[in-house]
Amino acid sequence: MTESTTQVMHCMEVWGGNRAVDTDVVLAGLDAWVFSRPFRGHHEGGDVHYVSSCATGKITRALVADVAGHGTEVAATALVLRDLMRRYVNRREQNHFIEVLNRKLTPDDDSGRFATAIAATFYAPTRMLSVCNAGHPPPLWYRAEEDRWCLVDRTEPGSDQQPNIPLGVVPATTFVERDIPLQVGDLVLCYTDALTERQSRVDGPDGLLALMPSLDPSKPESLLRELLRRVEDPDAPLEDDVTLLLLRPNGSAASMSWRDRLLLPLRIVREMASSALPRERSALSSGQGQRLR
């Protein structure tokens, strides 16, 4: 596995990519842990992950996507994801973000490019997590007060709405989201389908859910590695890219350092200017964990 590191997020930053990483991320009001491993040790994979922090530290957005294709196809999609994360970094509502992303990923030809994705926006003052699931395996939610794990369904309980389809399939699609009121100590786990496919030791999301009570939720810093150890057969590694993202509200108040306050106007101007410029592939995570300031 890759060496574990720490990423401290500042205002107006977007961090992530599609390369191997094992990192804990420090955010305002939220702790996060990210593990991603491309298939067979490849330099880049088809799983893409991003985390962004808004100008005031109140809004954090996380994205995990499983992109169809390989190599330059995935790299191009990762650029689209990153640029839209930057464009919407200060917006609490994520509906428009998802709908624009869906249109960006819908091809003009029959290339079949699409992505399943989980987009989650955390609003620190209320600890509300808004989750949009576009054809992705359902996240798992640890409810600390009840000491139990549950699946986060793609629609509200009792709703007659159909689950969201993957991104890039139908251009004019309205995506629904689910609001989850989190408490300090709760955990939300997002993952790609390598954990629940036939090569895994668990059978689908329900099998993964059944495994979670055997893990220690009080040690989130080691939970991802332990989960992967339980899921993966050492004699038959998972035959796909694997990515896990774990979120935990910590109850800390959003705040800005004097440095961030002084640099904020410059960062906003730079973000506005850069969003109008064409992107090049070299802009994508020349090193994993590229910090966009």
C-alpha cells in the first residue's frame, strides 16, 4: 500500500486526482480519509476522487467517481471533474453542479463514456451532508448514537422517485439528493464497486454492510486499511481500481486564519481567471494531491 500522509486543506482549495494515495485530510468541521489504488499498480486509474473547501470553511464537497475507460480518457474526465469542483467550490447547493457535470460527460458520439459517482456536500454550521448518488454503490453511514451501520439509499425513504442514473447517459437529467443530519462521531463511507464485485470476499453492498460491525469505528484512521484487508483475498487481489473515502464530522467551528483572510481576494480572482482558460492534460495532478490556490 502507499505511504500514509496528511493533507491540510485551506480555503478555495481543490485536492485529488486519479492516482494512488493513502491520506488523511484536515478540513473545517470535517475529518476525511482517502485511499485509492489503481489496478495492477498502474500510474493512473479509472477511479477519481476530489475534495474541496470553500472560501469561508463552511462548505466542503467530496466526490468519488468510477469512470468508464482508461488512460487519457479518464485523465480528460478527471480534468472536467476538477474544474467543476473549482467552479462550484463556494456553492452549498450541489444540484446544478451535478447536472452540469452530467452534460459535460455526455458524449456527442457513441463512445459510451460515462461515470458512476457520489457527490457529497457538507455544511459545517448544521452538520448536514447532502448526498447525490449517480448510479454508484450506496454509501454506508455509521450512526454513533445508535452504534450501527446502515446503507444510504439513493432516494429518500418512502419516495417513489427512481434512483439516479450514471453521469453521461442522458444529458437532460434531474438528479435528486438525500440530506443526512450527521452528529459528531458519525462516519460516512463512500467506495467504488471493487469492494463488492465477485472478486471480493463480500457479496454486494449488503455483504459489506454485514461486515462493518466487526470494525472499530472509534479508529477511523485505520478503518480503511482494515476493511480492505478483510475484503481482499491476499492470493487473489481485487481485479479493479479501488477507492475509499471516509468522512467524520468533528464539531470544530469553521474559521479562517489571518493568512487565508489576506489571500482570499487574490485566490478568488485567480480562480475566476483560471476558470476561463482552456485546460491541458498536464494540469491534472502532476503530483498526487495537487493544491489549487
